[in-house]
Amino acid sequence: MLTLVALADGRAMRFNELRRRLEGVTQKMLTQTLRALEREGLLTRTVYPTVPPRVEYRLTALGEEIAELVLRIAEWSASRTEQLRAARANFDRRAPHPRPLSA
Amino acid sequence: MLTLVALADGRAMRFNELRRRLEGVTQKMLTQTLRALEREGLLTRTVYPTVPPRVEYRLTALGEEIAELVLRIAEWSASRTEQLRAARANFDRRAPHPRPLSA
DNA sequence: CAGAATCCTCACCGATACTG
DNA sequence: CAGTATCGGTGAGGATTCTG
């Protein structure tokens, strides 16, 4: 999801560059996610046989299509953070059916 | 995700009705998902104190906003199933770096 | 730099039984 | 009907180490 957003501007990005942009993601998960997206045909992985190695990831046409849709959701949720936060606070305050963990 | 899509037409739906529409979902997961969505303020849960009980779920205005965005992604992926399938097949055939589990 | 390999934990989820 | 409660396994993912 956010990996797609990080690439949504159409630029090619290197592995650690992505990793920095998606702060908090582990190397394992990023690798795994990129492989999955590559497998779906949403991005291409290009290895330049230099030393040190350089690997670039770039969205395919297919990838850009869905990245745009995902981006819209990201923007929507960013624009609604306050309402969402308020809803959560309200829900937790009124603490419905399953009794909360209030001792 | 799909729970939002199932409610995207704006109708109120009952628990087992949703469960049937989302075939494969367990009762536990559906309950859990509905609670989460309710907590985010994306849907309302209305209990009619009849016997047997009747509980209706309906998207809020906020929920309809995001449901529409999610619906677009669902439609997109439905429209691209063949390309996605082909990409997967191709990827698996060429089986990149991490050696596949081919014995 | 861009990973692969290994180990290990715990929380996710299914299955099952019970209830107002 | 619409849940809650409990148990148990399993696999996702973190941490760490190693490499071309």
C-alpha cells in the first residue's frame, strides 16, 4: 500500500531510498513487499551490475494505475485524520458491548 | 475492505446477511471487522431490542466516502484480473533470485 | 548497497462451545 | 439471531548475522 504511494510520483527509486521514505519498514518486509508487487506486474526491478550494486524500482503502467487509486485513499485519510481520531476517542469513551480492559 | 464494499450501496444490512455476502468470512472476523469500522466512525451499529435480536449495520457519511474509493480499487482489480494473472504466471515461470521451491 | 538465511516470538485467526 | 469466551496452532514478521 504505502510502498505504492512512495513510488506514485513515477520516479525510479533505489532500495534504501525507499526504505528511508517508508520509515519503520524492516529490510525483510520491504524486500518481500517489492517482490510481491513485482510479481503482480505493478513494478519493475532493474539491477545495474555495478559495484556496489544498484537496484531501481519503478512502477509499471499497471502499477501507476492502482497507485493513483491508493494515493487517493491515502489523501482521503490524511484529510480526515481529525474526524477519525474523534470517532475513535468517542467509541472508546462510551466503550460498547465488549467491556473494555478497564480492570 | 470487502466489508466496506459489501455495504457500499448504502443499504443497511444485518449480520448474517453480510456474512452470506462475504462468503468465507468467519463469524469472529466479521464481528471484529465491524467493531473496528464502527470504532473508526465508518459505520453505525443499530440494535433493535426484539426477539430474536436484529442488528443493522449501515455506512456513515464518512464510511460512504471511503467505501467509494475502496470500491474503485475493487473494480479496477476486477477489470485487470487477466493482466494480473498473466504477470504472476510470467514471474513464477522466470522465477527470479530467490530460488523457488523447485526441489 | 541490496539483499538472503536463520531463529524465534506472539498475535492472528479458525474451531468450538455457550448465551440472552 | 447475533453475538461472547476460550483454546490452540501457525505463520507473519522482527532481530540478527552473513554475503556478492
